[in-house]
Amino acid sequence: MQFAYSEEQDLLRSTIRRFLEQRHPLASQRRHLEEPVTFDREVWEEGAQIGWTALLAPASAGGGGVSDQPVVDVAAVAEELGRQLYPAPVLPANLAADILAREGDEEQRKRHLAPIVLGSVVPAWCASGDGTPSLDAVAVQTREVDGDLQLDGVARFVHDAHIADLLLVTCTSARGPSLVLVPRLALGVTTRPMVTLDLTRRFCEVHFDGVTVPADAVVGRLGGATEAVERAQQLATVIQAAEAVGAAERLYEMTVQYAKDRSQFGRPIGSFQAVKHRLADLFVELEAARAAARYAALALADDREDRDEAVAVAGSYVRDAAAHIAGEALQLHGGIGFTWEHDVHLFLRRAKTDQVLYGEPWWHRERLCALVDASVPVDA
């Protein structure tokens, strides 16, 4: 099994890295930390031209990956986005593209998928009422009224909903879970920015108050979205895990370099055995997280038999590991790491926020336990 990225995927990664370093470096984000919007539409559309919204879309919509494993292509891109703490909603955009490509009809793909791929339409994913990727947590209900659909309820922790053009809403109905496309400016839709620990991204609470959309706004079949939502949850876990690995990798590199540069008692602090051991432990943790994230991407891309378990492992381990690495990096930087001017706190804020998005690690551990238990024969 090949855990390393292919030559084409490495080329895509290096292209994304150069692009972000030139057009949206981490240093440039500081002027937006206390502003209501961190999204730069011009950079977004340029990134779309490189392909970060196109990898899961079919060629007929202007999409296409660089390999026969497009989910792994997305994971490769996500690592680079994580290294720069890129704030825009690449994860929701790829989720929407994947769902429309798989479940949408021809008219929906023509009207929505191609613009998402081009970057001219920015989607947001209204997953649940508390951010938990469980159908039990969905707090938006839809009902049929005179041939149309009416939505009521609330979705929280929706990435960049206030600047999105299109909302992909997971909702419940009398027939079962459904996915519905709602224009953000539709009558009855209200977005309210939330105050979160992560200063680089913006999340919103989205209220639906008697929002009416036509019946053809349903992606797939009304009440038949259980499998599509399950795949969206798994894809979100894989992409977020890859982003966390990229962020942790860069933070580890920063910490190692600081240990080489910072001197105490006439010696670099990296020469002290206690610091060496801590850095070595963090490296092991980083590599374990990388293996878990990449295998989850491979398993989902190839639809392996252990796909569900692999995704649950990534969800339960990677973000905890990234948060621990961030906390240790802060300590190893000493006093400078606690200052506003240093970037360490931005990585720590991102890592701690990621721990509660798209299913907290305990949620994925519960799921992993259930999967393992179900695989054991009753008479074993």
C-alpha cells in the first residue's frame, strides 16, 4: 500500500503551496483577525482555477482530479491549506461538489455544480444544530406545502455562511433525512456570525423561518439522503484530518527551528535532552496522525471494506494529536509563544476549534467501538 502521494499529487501540493505563499500568506491574515470577513473572493476564484474546488466533480462540469483517487487528491490539497491556516470554505465546497456530482440531477449539476467548480458560487454546508455529524442532531425540518418545500429550524457552526451564495442544508422530513439547496438570500434565511476560538475562520448560526423553495431544490430524493449524508460526514472527517496534519506539520517545523535558534546558557535549547525527547515524541505523534489521515483518504477513495473504521480512527485520533502538538509547541516556544505577535496561538486556536467540528473525537471513538463490536460474531 502506497501512503506517499504520487508525483502528480506532489506537483498539485507544491502548486497550491506556492500560490498561497504568494497570494494568501499567513502573515496577510493578521489584518483580518478581528474583522467580520476573512474571505477573499479574488483569491478564492484563483484557487478554483488551480483546481481546489474541482477535484471531486466530473469532467462534464469542468472538474477532474490528478489521479484515479480524487478523494486522496483533495486530502493532498487540504494538507497545504492547513499549513497556511487558509480560512475559506474549501471543505464545504468539495462536499457540495461531491454530493451534486453523485446525487444531483442534470439540471442541478448544470445550474450549481459548474459554478461551484469555477469558484463563482460559494457554498456552505448546514449540517446540524450543534455541529455533530449525526442525523439525531439535525435541527432543520422541511415539510411539503402546495408542491413546494418549507424549511424551519437552525444550523450552527456553518463555515462562512454569511458570505456564501448557496446553502446545502441537511434536514429532516416525514419521509426521512433530505438534502436541500437554498439560496442564502432566500426570504426567511438569517445568518448570525458566532464568536469562536479560531480567529482565522468565521462560523455562523443560520436560521430558517418558513423558507420556501421549489421541490426540485431537493438533491436526490426527498427523505432518501441517509447514505449521501453519511458519505458527506466521512468526507468532512477526511478533509479536516488532512488539514490538521498540514497545520501540525508546519507548527512542528516552526518549533524545531525555534529550538535551533533560541539559546539559553550559551547553547541552543534544542541541544538539551529534555527538549530533544519532547520533539521526538511530537514527531512520532505527527507521523501517526499523518498515517491515520492518509489511510482514511485511501480507504474512502477506494471504498475499502474497512472504510468506516479507517475514517473513525482518523476522526478519533488526528485532531486530538494535532491539538496536543499545538499545546506542546506553545510550551516549547516559551514566553514568545504566548504573545499576540507570534503565530503559534493561531495554530492552537485552529486545532482546538477543529476538535469540536464535524464530530468530536469521542463521537468518532464511540462510532469505532460500535463498528468493532458489530464485526465480532455473536458466538465468539
